[in-house]
Amino acid sequence: MAVGVKAMPPLGAIAGVRLGTVAAGIRKAARQDLVVIQCDSGTTAAAVFTQSHFAAAPVLIAKAHWQQTEPRALIINTGYANAATGEPGLADARACCQALAQALGCRPDEVLPFSTGVIGERLPASAVIAGIPPAVGAASEDGWMDAAHGIMTTDTVPKGATCEMVLEGKPVRITGIAKGSGMIHPNMATMLSFVATDIGAERPILQAALAQAVKTTFNAISVDGDTSTNDALVVLATGRSGVRLTATEGPAFTRFCEALEQVCAELAQAIVRDGEGATKFVRVEVSGARSDGEARIVADTIATSPLVKTALFASDPNWGRILMAVGRAPIALDDPDRVTVSLNGVRVFRHGMVDPDYREEAGQKALAAADITVGVDLGQGHGRAVMHTCDFSYDYVRINGSYRT
């Protein structure tokens, strides 16, 4: 179940980007499972990809194509991850690129392929290829909502976000979609996200903005601590707004980065709220570390602890599990007695023991909420970090135990 997910807002069209979605019968009949995204000539792209040693065939092909040239199209299928499929999987990904390139009149290396679904099974490339003509025919600038549905797997809700701003006196828009519910612990640089904007920017400038946004959004979430073989995030910039970023500094770049981070944050947090079996959305705030990096290590350790996550599911203020996670984090603690822990603002631990003012009823009430903040102050410095995660429920086990059935 999705935790506190708001209805997806209308997704604003991006001039120069068209999306087509069809049910190609790739794994399940009558399910939208193939998305084609077309972009005008002159569009630039920034991207980040999974750092998994077993990166999927489409990731390898997409990364190679992206490094060679700017894309004219993206093709995304669900049902099969096309990961751990060897040379046949690479051939399938290339065949899909070739087919879409032929349909659009561009080169195969101008197509970026993406897949999500079951790992280790051969992609039915013939079904994907057969679905390309109708997907191209269905493409429109208003196709974002259908595309958000078309990239879903175990997701229970589609995920999208839009932001508008005025730069240099002209309106600029950013729109994005994402999918992800399980196998979520991105390190990019299974989660996919596709974002487009009508601003103009050379790739190094756009890449700098994306790297900044990813650090505090997609790379700061976790559902189950597992990094997918297929993670990827692409940002397309068409330049159709008439506004162009020319440097990685200045008011326009700063404002654009803020807006891009906002869109990425909405998408990333929607993934956590729709985590497989999730009943609680959890914000882990770590402060007082010697550096932001050490704060991130502690936050990550808490956010990925099965014992912490199951206690949160039970609304059990078992703060000892949080201390356990802090204690095993690979950082040095000069004085553990300086550490304080709070649950939704209720301080439960300080000076090396339970807070003398803490009452169990207050802790239980704090954890009964759907949105929870776990606060840890290490008392060592000024480093800070935030991670977003969710609880572990019975449904997480059920969903993943029956994933292939």
C-alpha cells in the first residue's frame, strides 16, 4: 500500500518531447508495458546509471550510446529486466534500438533502451519490436500520464511531478516520471526515472545540475537496501523555452538546480511511499557528525536495518535497535554518551541511557503516525544527512515471495 501518496498532479507537457505508451503483451496481456519517448533534434541529455557490477544489457547499451552522441529517443519496457542475459540480451537491446531508429529515421546509437522486471529471463524482443509502430503513432507531448503507468511493475501508483518557474522573464518547465517500489537503494550514480525540461543547456552543465539533484534525492532513499541492476535516470533538455544555461553558476543555474531537485525529491519520495508493503514513511535525520559523509553513513545504516524497520512497522518504540544500528555504523564515535535519539520529536535516549522524562506511551503514540522522523544527534560536530525509507511489513515478504508467480 502507498503511504500518504497524493494524487499525481497533471503533468505539464514539454515542448519538443513526445511520449507514446502501448500494451505490447511483453509479459502480461492488456497491460501497458512499452513506452517510447521521442525528442527533437538539438536536445541534450544528462544521465546517471546503476553502479551494479551486473548492470543490465540495456543499461550497458544506453550508457554506451549516451557517451557517443545525444539521443533522439528512449525505449522502455516492463516485465523483463534483460539483466544477466549475456550476449543474447545485448543483441536484444540492440535490436530494439535498431527497430525504433528505423521507425523514427534516426541512427540506432541515438536510441537509449531501458528495461525493468524479472532478472535472468530473455527479453521477448519480438513483442517489443512489434509494439514500436503503435507506440510511435500514439506519441504526443501530453503522453506523460500514460507513460507513468506504462513503466510500472510492482508499483501500486504512478509517479510524476512537474515544476514551473520564470527565468530571464520566460516560463521554464520541468516534468518527470519514475517507477520503483522494491529493490530500491539507488547508487547511481529496480528504479527508473525520466525527466524533461524545455530549458537549453550543454551536456556538462546539465550533468552538473543532475549530479547535484541526485545526491540528496534518488541517492538518499532506501526501501530494502538492494541496488537494482537496471537503475537509470535521464534528463532531456530541449531548449524550446528560449532560455539557455551557459555556466554552472549564477542565478539562473541556481534556480534551475533548485527546481530540478524539487522534481527529483518528489519522485524519489513517492517511490519510498510506494515501497513494497510499506505502511510508514520514515525520514532519518542524523546531525552532529564530524562530516556530512559520516552522517550519511549512519543514516544509511539506520535506514537499511531490518530490525529498525520491523519495529517501525509494529509501532514499537524499541529505540535499542536504533542504537544498535548507530553502534555498528563504520565511523568513530569519540563519546557515545553524547548521542541522543528521538522519535517524531519525542526524545528517548540521552547521556548513555533512556531519557528520564521518556514515557513508553509517548513513544508508542509517536510511532503510530504514518509519517515518522527518526532523529539522531551524534554530538561530535556539524555534519548532517537525511535519508528516506519505509518500514518492513508482512506484505513485503508476500510480494517478493510471489514475485515470479
